Amino acid sequence: MAGKKLGLIVNPIAGIGGRVGLKGSDGLEIQQQARALGAVPLAQERTAAALEVLHSFTGELELVTAPGEMGELVAQKCGFSPQPISGPQRDGGLTTADDTQLAAQAMQEAKVDLILFAGGDGTACDIYQAIGSNFPVLGIPAGVKIYSAVFGITPKDSGELALAFLQGKGVRIHEAEVLDLNEDAYRDGQISTHLCGSLTIPYRRRRVQNQKVPTPASEVVQAQAIATDVVERMTPNQAYILGPGTTTRAIAEHLDLPKTLVGVDIITRDKLLVSDVGEQQILEMLSHRPLKLIVTPTGGQGFLFGRGNQQISPRVIRLVGRENILVVCLASKIAALRGRPLLVDTSDPKVDKLLTGYVEVVTGYREKIIYKIAY
């Protein structure tokens, strides 16, 4: 690996809106709102998890970074001696799409062997707009909504795949689509994506996440069957955290209760207690009554936690308890995984480990399977 150059770009505010229930981080107004709600960015922490894999090769690897919070600082904290590119150093997360694009172009001109970037779909679009699809890049998942197939399954997977690519250890090159979600529509409960383009990434099937797949209208009947089963299981006066998704929405509809499609709600059999909650609201309710959790994995990707439901944080999961989590999923979505496990990526390795193993998954009315969870 001697003589290899790795580029690093971090979107420092990626994912800041997730745990506070803002469903994204695009735009200064949303970022300020997230901070006012007590949100803490996790992009640096998730970048560090990827760089940790590369730490033993600090003497053999030249690390070229964006300045300051966009890569230089986290690289230094991880024991590297990075070479920052020239450019503005913006503190406090006040970076722009232009900063990302200029950094990517500079790294392409510096002839790095691979650009590793931390962010979400918006950051991936910025990278594509800057350098197109003819240069190898790889994403560290750090955003709220990650529909694109250009990210490692976890930050550690991104680091390990980058290392294998730089070492020339049988990693093939793959062109993957970059999708972005309209965040304003998403906050209104509508899924509206557009194709930005494609990026060229190093690829291994079990290291890179799949593209997010929406639920077809034809599967409504399956979701209704699951809802009937779940409602029969529900205990009177017990409160339930209901995660986002069309399958969980069918449960609320069966109870004749409103449900935010892409948000997290708390219900009982009889009423909606709180709508579209963030982490702190869930923790406050947990402080005075026990809650159970009903969650469904993302279509095509299989993530139970860590993609689009960051409001259900590691603290929430610990307090709820693994034994009080009910997983529901359409049988067709399980089949589409082709034997791949359900995934968790909560940003807390101990909680990820707690969740692993086998879990009962409700797939229809009085139908269930036992399926594996991994991280």
C-alpha cells in the first residue's frame, strides 16, 4: 500500500436533524433548528470509526483532507498527519455544498487513489456534481436519509472496503446510483426522490448498502394482514413507539389513528399519545411509563435502526429493552434480501451488539419467521 493517497471529506453537520426528528439536515434554517433542539452532529464520530481501520497504516498512507472540521481535525485525532488542501476553514459546521465540491475537485487534481466522504445523499450528490462518475469514491454513512447505494453498510465497513481497495485485495469497481430525497416533501410525509447521477465505488456485496426501495402499492394487503396480527397482540393501556414506514402506518390505520409516514409516533390501542417525536420526547415519556417498540426495516436495505429513524436512539433502545421490540416486515421484502441479515447501525457498537442475533418477524396474519440481525 506504500505510496497510496486517500482523500477525506467530512460534511460536519450530516445527520444533525435525525435524533431530534427533523428528518434531514439540508439548509441552514434546519441546522439551526436542530442545534436549538440540542442536536449533536455525529459525522466526526462516524468518520473516526472508518479511519480507525486504517490507523495501522498511517506510516504508509498519505491522507489528503479538506481543512478543519471537513476532515483535517478528525484525521489528526485519529493519529494521522494529514495534508489539508487549500480552502476556507469554516468552524461550527458552517460549510456549504460549494466547499464539498471544491474539495472533491482539488483531490481529483491531486490524484488521490480514492475519495472517502462522510455524509448522506446530499453530500453524495455534491461529490457527483463536482467530479462525475469516472473517479473512485466511497461514502461513510452519516446522514439521516441514505437512499443511495454508494455507502458502506457501517462506517467500519467503509473503512475496511477503502483499505482493501488501496491494498489491491480483489475489490471490484462498481457504478452505483446517487439518489436524493426532497426533504420538504419528506417532512410532509411524501417520498419524492430524484436521480442525481452515479458514482464509481469499490464494491463488495456485504460491505456496501443497497439502494432504498419504496413499498409498492400492490403490497397494501400484506401490510393490512400484518396490522391485524399486531393489533391482536397489543395490550390495553400499553404505550407503543411506532417507527416510520408504510407497514407500521397500516397498524395505526387499523386502529383508526393518524400516523406520520416518515416520523415516529407513540400510541396505545385507543389513541395517539404524541405525534412525530424526537429522541428527547421519547426519553421523557420513558421516564414515567414503560414503552414497547414496533419497527419495520427499510425496503431493499434491511436496516432496522440507523436509517431514517434516528429518533429511536441507542439510549431509547436500551431503555425499551430488546425483549420489547417487535419487528414487522412484508414477506416480499424479506425475500428480496436474499438471505442477507437485517442490519443495525445506531452509532453505538454496544447497542448494535445487543440487537444482534435472531428475532421474530411478523410477516402476515398469524405468520412469523425467525430472522437474523447483524451489524
